Amino acid sequence: MKKTGHPQYHRCKVTCVTCGNTFETGSTLKEIRVDTCSNCHPFYTGKQRFTQSDGRVDRFLKKYGKKQ
């Protein structure tokens, strides 16, 4: 690897602005701020909800379903 032309790679601090969680990683930046992290993201915490799909079948049956 050439000694010139490459950015400095060092340890940086990542901060979540939603929950305040911090951890360290390697980057060319000195500090990284993220909106959500694995500590507060609904997919990783198990609190993910699929509210958009609720009632789709009922709406379809109401619109196109046969009356009994």
C-alpha cells in the first residue's frame, strides 16, 4: 500500500441521537452521529409491528368479496 494518498483511519465514537447509546468503531471520521442504532431500532428490539398490513384482507373482501 502506498504511504501517500490514503485517508487517516482511526478509532471513532458513534453516538445514537435517539437513545444516546455510544460505541466505538474504525473510520476516517472522528465522530459519527446516527438516528437509530441496534439498541433502539424496532427490528432488533423485537417491537416491530406491521400496522400497514392490518385490515388489507378485510378491505379486499369488502370491496370484491362475494356476499353470502
